Amino acid sequence: MKDWATLEPDKIRLMNKHFTPGRGGRKIRHVTIHHMAGIGDTDQCWNWWQTRQASAHYAISRTGEIGQLVWDRDTAWGNANLVANQESVIIEHSNSGGANLDWPIADPTLEEGAHLVAAICLFYGLGRPQWGVNVFTHSDFYATSCGYHLAKNRKYNAWYMGRAQWWYDQMSTQPIIGDEFMSALSDDQQREMYTSIKELRNAFLTPVPSRVEGSSFEAPRVDFIDLIDRKVEELHIEYSGKSTPAQLHMDANVAIIEAHTDGEEDDHAV
């Protein structure tokens, strides 16, 4: 995880289908944890769910890498229960072995999963992680074995929840933002600000298609901005000194800026 306080994942690869924009007017109330019943990561989950009507908000690989496939503000299709989907942040955990090994989960996956549960509970004001209160597994909402060793009274559950609570206690004793000025804000105000920042960041980092008809180019908006800036500079160089009204106006502005900059440098040299 790049930033636990803001829920910034290691990787983002958003689903292009099999999720629902928004949460149907409902609020996030809990976290639902799944196991993949397979060895996978963010990319593998994305590929699996292209042909399967399912998704989750986060996927954790067997090495502990956390990827985001559905934005928290949207509804992932993971619990086979509409209300549970709308009120959950859903996390998939990779296994480290198959059915012949009884679907084990590696320590890095469990540790990062528990830490993520704690971070989600803190970020959305859900309270200290408690099983059956704000943390559930898939089988709590649907007749399935999913969750398996993560489910209540199973092999990993007590340790996992203990770590989630430990991480929550560690994180909740620190201000959400370390800066003294920002720490003057309440937790709710900081959380609101972080949510806005996260949505703005997501808007710039999410790949979008080109608006040029027939083009298959796709890139984050920040890359489009860089491309535009570079193209403007190329045009400026190409047409510098040529007598088009627009170029003459641009050259005059550049000359004013350069003269102002040179003047400042002379002042500093005195």
C-alpha cells in the first residue's frame, strides 16, 4: 500500500464492467473479506472477471501487493447480495496454494489484508474492527464456502482480526495528517478533505480514451496534459519569429517574461 491513511493502493487497474457506479444511496458500513480460491493478483482478477459477473474493490496478491479494481465510491459485485454489496468494501485475498493444500494464504497476504481492513475502518469511521459488526466474509451473506479459512472460527480468523485491531489501534492514535496546521482539523474534516483529494487524484490518474475519432489511444489525464504541453512547445519553436498574428503575440509575451526574469537576476546580483 502506498499510503494507508488515504487508502492509496500499490496498483490501480479498474474494471470496465461487472460493477455498479455509486452505491445506490447507501453508505459504507463494513468490510467483506474473500479468498480467491486461486493464486492471483490484481491483473489476474481483472482477467477472471472479464468473463464472470463478479468484482471486488481490492485484490491482495500472495506477495502482499494491494491493487484496486473498483473505486470505493462504487459498488463491487462480490457478495451475491445487493445490500451487502452496496454497504461493503470488498477485499479479495490470494491463496498461496490450491485445493490439494487446502487453500492456504501466505503471511504477507494476511498481514496486508488485516492492515487494509484497519485502514478502511478508520478512513470511513466504522470503528475498531469487530467480526460480525463491521467485518464479515462472503459466507455471511450467501451460501458459499468463500472466506474459508478467513471465516469465523476457521484457521486464520482469530489471528487476522487480532492484527486488524492492532493496526487500527496504532493508526487511530496518530492524527490522520501529521502537519501541525492540518492536525487542528477534526478527524471528520480531515477524512472529508482526504476523500476529495483521493477523488481528484483518481480523476487525473484513471486512464481515459482519446477524443480523436478513430483513435485507440488511452492514457491518464496527466499524460494528456504533458502531451499537450510538449506539443505547444514544439509549435512555439517551429513558428518562432514567423509573422502570424498569434505567433507574434506569443513571441511578445515570451520576450516580456524573459526580460522580467533577466531583470530579477540582475537585481539579485547587485
